[in-house]
Amino acid sequence: MAIPIIIPNGVLVRLVWTLGGSTQMINVLGGQVSGAFVNSQAIANSLGTAVKSGLASSGWGAKLATTTILQNVGIRDMRTANNAEYLDQGATAAGTGTGDALPPGTSFVVSLRTAKAGPSYRGRVFLGGITEAWNIANGTADPTIGTVGVAFVTMLQTSFNAQAITLAVASRPGPQIVTQKTYTYSDGSTKTTTHTQHSRTGQVNNVTAILARNLTWDAQRRRDAPGRQSSLLSSPVALEYV
């Protein structure tokens, strides 16, 4: 039986995009909130307005194909189980770049750091829908993409703050898993080993640094097939972290 997905002090914010009119791209970002935070349609609408206008003001919209469209911004409160998501109801925002889009699976990664070390405390934001103009001769992203990609995610952080949400890396809860393996040898003797993966609670850790670590294109292959979306990003339990 699946465990309830509860992240103390945590919310998840989704950016829902379409690429080329068919493929869906969803970015899921973690956020930390105080006990006084009450999720609502009004907060989702305000955050959606800020993020969609920030697409242009950050400069990121000019790097995206006109067929790359930010449809909705959604917020789900994860402090208790099974809360509804509020999706903003504002107009969509499209890229304004010139030229064809790179393949749907091609992404530029912006990294998120926290004050802690380890895989659960590092985040990655896969940004897609970029035009071919920003793929330079050696097959890497133009350096401008790194600068403006960081500016876009920094804009998201600022927009979150305005709604009393702190950009964070979210780690989902996990159950204790006990695995036993029995080895049977040719002489009939056996050996059994036991491995225990201990349970963990969900948590959020505030982002302390936003950076582009390199200019190498990354891939989200699940975006390549029409109608598909990244499984890293699609559900409220699959978080964008390393």
C-alpha cells in the first residue's frame, strides 16, 4: 500500500508547458511555507501572473520558440495528504524567440543548491522548448543560455517569495524496505543476506544557490514522444532533484 505523501512545511509548484502544440513539459519545484500559509486560488492566480510576466522580464521567453507555451502555474499543499492543486486561471504566455525549437527532449539544466550535501539536497530544473539559434557550432548551449536560465529560475524564487513561499528542494518520504537474498551453492549449502533501507520523512530544504554548472545540453527522453511528459516532473511525488 502506498504511503501518504506528506512533506512537513512543504508545497509543490508546477509549471505546465506545451511544446510544439502536443508534447507536455512540467517542471515541479519545491517550496517551504510557514504554518500561517493557506493555499488558495487567489495565491495561484497571483503566482501565475508573476511567473508568466517574468518569462519576458527575465529574458528567458526570448530564448524559447513561439510554440513553447507556459499554460498554467499550480500549487499543491503537501503538509497533509491528498490536497487539491490550484491552477492559475490567467492567460498563457508563449516564447518569443526566432527559429525552430530544439527537439522536445533537449533541455538546459539549472542546478539548485541547499545548505546540505547529498543527492536529496540538490535540485535540477530541466528547461526546454529553446530555439535552435542557441545551439552553437560545437554542439553546446550558447553561454547566454546559462546566464538567462539562471535569471529565469531566480525570477521564480522572487515570485515565490512574494507569496510567502521559499524556493526549496523537496525530498519525498519513503518506507522502510527490508530485502533478503538467499544464495544456493552447487553443494546445496545456502547463505542469506539482509539489507535494510530505513524509512525517511519528507522534508524541504531552502535553496541557497542557483547556478548553471555547464553548457552541455541534457535530455529528458520522455518528452520526445508526442503526448508524453517527463516522469520526473509529472506527479506530486516525483520531484525534480538529484
